[in-house]
Amino acid sequence: MKGAEQFAPEQMVGGPTAEAAYRRPNGDAPRDAGDPLCLPPGISSKRFKEFLCRLADISGDDHVTAITKMEELSQESYLDPSKCHDMFHVFNKEDFVSSAVVAPRNVGEVQAIMRLCNEFEIPVWPFSIGRNVGYGGASPRVSGSLGMDMGRNMNKILKVDVDGAYALVEPGVTYFDLHDYLVNNNLRDKLWIDVPDLGGGSVLGNTTERGVGYTPYGDHYMMHCGMEIVLPNGELVRTGMGALPNPNADPNAPAHEQEPNSCWQLFNYGFGPYNDGSFTQSSLGVITKMGVWLMANPGGYQSYLITLPRDDDLHQAIEIIRPLRVAMVLQNVPTLRHILMDAACMGDRASYSNSANPLNDEELDAIAEKLNLGRWNFYGALYGPQPVRDVLWSVVKGAFSQIKGAKFFFPEDQPDNLVLQTRHDTLQGIPSVTELKWVDWLPNGAHLFFSPIAKVSGDDAVGQYQLTRRRCEEAGLDFIGTFVVGMREMHHIVCLVFNRKDKESCRKAHWVISTLIQDAAERGWGEYRTHIALMDQIAQTYNFNNNAQMKLNETIKNALDPKGILAPGKNGIWPQTYDAKAWAIPRPKR
């Protein structure tokens, strides 16, 4: 039993028989020449080399890379993301680093890799592309894990069905890829996709992390249909209607090559318990295929901007938005953006101020006037034939006209407004990377996302804004944020921009977000997604009835993954083979 000779029985976990090995970080373990920067927990150099040889037998030498040098941690760009470490690290660069990265070429190889990791008891951290850089990118929660790059080779659009208005994709398909497919196959006049702010991410990855976009199809998980999943033991599952075999499929072909049921991407639920949600933000399986519903071309489109001149307009604006959104007069997922969210896309901080202090209200007003924007800026869109859009616009404009000084713009009214022109594309499903610019607000810009959920109310919006701005300013940071309004809730996305090459700036960003997590929980607001360094803290705030949900998650995890090899620690769920306390990340002091 691995590790048993090192720890007393009372230190072990996993039940009264203590059959599960106790693990802890092994960053101080001796390294031989050629060893990775960080070996997997409890694995010797000799054992790891044997594992790599077996891994290369599965996927080929060209698709297995050991991470042995600090120089391999040099990538820092969203456009060329690291596959092994956190590019926007808040600790040391060598924290949260994979021991090696494997890029499987097909589903059969994914199954074989999972079986091999079980045999060697090596943790594996799958990722699609690694561009969710505000949340940790491709880096694993447990240093020394095997990174599994699902997007490098498994990047095919397997099917686009025009009549059914859906696509079937592999993990490496980006929003750019899917949009380009529609354009190149003359399908854009029939079908649109929904895109997040940046188009380089994985369609499958963003959906399974429950990301959002901005068209009427903006809730990406709601618009998925059917998954193919490799379980921790290597078994293959298709969910929903995919569990019903296609009678015309070749029964002698490998399961992952068999033609699926024709309704797989048309009806989510199939028969019996609905399992798909268990594989989102989870460590229960590796998703190898996913269906996504596409939006029928609405037959007309008009984007718009409404600028609100005063900081205090936030409360009234949210109260106006809620009934319009619930009634679906606001058809898409609209955003209400703080002035610095837009300003940062049009210039860095030095272009607006020479002060080292957080920008004050007077300076923010001056920036808004300079850019012909408001202190808050509302971006939305109208969909449908012209008569439909005219009626909807009359309602929207009439409602927002209640705010004194509100101004209304279409893209042609502000041709030089980079954000409005970009949102015009985004809200009709055309991907871009323009909004990468706001990360350059500070030199060597990096960011963390603090993203609490709340009801759509003026009181909640103002409360969250005042709290988050105050905490940012306590740390010497500017508040940059946006409210993204769903059907019944709003995401408050606070962009904590820091200098990744300045340890004090990193520490301040970590302090702000860890403090805000606690602040928010005390007010009944919970985050929907987070960076790997904050997963434990946020999971511990979801503690109703003596952590009943976590106990359920741990029970399922240990049943499906008894050796705890798949993404241990993801979203705060630690398998029985790990001592979560040994992996705890202390909160920084102010």
C-alpha cells in the first residue's frame, strides 16, 4: 500500500480498514536527472519513468512530454497557452505544474490512459485547450498530475445537422472553428453559434464549466445535448438518447466508433436518471464528445448600447432590467458594464492616469466623458424581423428613458467605439479576441475572476458593487466588472487585474478574492466558478446542513473513482485517497 510505511494508521483516511493510501504534497521529494519539475504524489523517479514509457506506447512519443525544465513554463499568452502550468499564477510559477502532458489521438487512447493511471495510481488532469486563464488554465490542482490535453488531436467537428440545428464536437473545437465551419459551408444564413467574450476557447470545455455567452442561447449548458464520457476506470458512457444503441451501428466496432442514436442531440434526457450535470465542473469523467444546439438565424438583428451617466444609476437600471428579462423582452443575455471594463479595452491604465492610487469617481467621470460612455454601459440586442425589432426597441428604449441622461446608440452611431463594434459581433455569434485588451490594464497583466451569483435586484447589485469596489481599493486595485443577466439571476464578473511578475501584486489579488469569497458567503452570494487556488474555499461555503452536498459529492467520487486518480481536488472534491487538509492553501494575510 503506497505510503503506508511513512504514516501511522491514525493518519490515514478511507474508512476503518484504512485501505486508501494517505497522500500529501511531495514538492521536497528528491529528483533525479531528467525527472519532471514535480513528480506525482508518492511516485518514485523509477516508477514515473516506467509510466512514461507505457504512456508513449499508447499515444506515441510525439504526444507525450515530460515537464523537466523551468523554461517550459515560459508561455504567457492566451493565444499560445501553456499546457502544463498556470500562466496567471498568484503563487510561484512552479506551483500547480503537471509532471507530463499527454495528447490522446482518439477515445480509445483516452480509455487506455485512464486504465494506465489507475494501474500506476497517478493523478490525471484533463483539459480541452487550457485557455480559461482567469481560472487556472491547464494547470492541475495537484502538482505532479499528468495533464491530458484533449484538444490537441481530438479537435473535429463530427457533425452539423441543419434540420436539427445542432453540432457534435470534440474537446478541441473552438468557437472560431465552429463559426468558420458554418461560414465556409455557407450555413451562416441558417445557423448561428453563441460565443463567450473570447472565441479561442473550447466549445465543450466552456459548456462543461458552465460558461455563458450573450445571444438568446447564452446559457451554454442549457444548450448542450448529449455527452460521451470516459469514466475513471476507462469505461465509455453515452448520456441521454445516446444510451439507446443505433440499430444500424456495427456491433463489432469499438463502442466509441459506433454510429449514435439519431436522437442523441435532439432530446437531452433519455430514460431514467439524468446524468449530464454530474460531469460538469466535476472529476467524474472525461468528456470526449458533446452535442450543442445551434441558434436558427433569427431573420434580423440589431445591437445597441445604452449609456447611464451616474454611478448611482446602477440600482434603477437593474430594477428596469429584471422585468424585461423575465418577460423575454430582453431576448439575449445582456450586460451592464462598469466604465473601466470598456476603458481597459481601449487603453492601458497609464493612458488615463499617472496616479498609483485607485481611480476615484472624479477620474472615472472624466474617462467616461472622454470615451463618450456612461459610468455604466448596457449592451443588448434585438432579434427577429424588422417589425418585431421595432416593437421590442420601443419597449426597451421607453423603459431606460426613465433614467435621467440615458443615451441610446446603434453601432453606426459610434464607429470608433471598439467595445460597441465588438459586442455587435459577439451578440450575433461572431467570435473575437478583442477583449483580451483589458488584461493589459497593468504591466504584465494577469487576472482572476470573482464571480458571485445573486438575484436580479437593485439592492443586490449595489451591495455587490460597493463591497467589491471597496475591497479592490483596499488592496490598491481598480474595480473592473460587469453584471451579466440571465433568466432569473445575474453573474457579477469582477476582473481582478494584477501584475503577474510582481509578488506583492499577486499577493494583493489573492487577498482580495479570498476575502471577497468570505464576504459574499456571509451575504448569501456564492461563486459559480473559480481559480484552482480558491476551489476549496468556495466549496466550503456551500455547506448547508453540515456539508450535505459535499458528502454526496464525495460518496459519488469514491464510488466511481476509488483510487482518486481523476482530477483530485477539482472544485474542492477530494477523494478518499487524499488528505484534503494536507493540500489546503492558506488564505493570505492583508
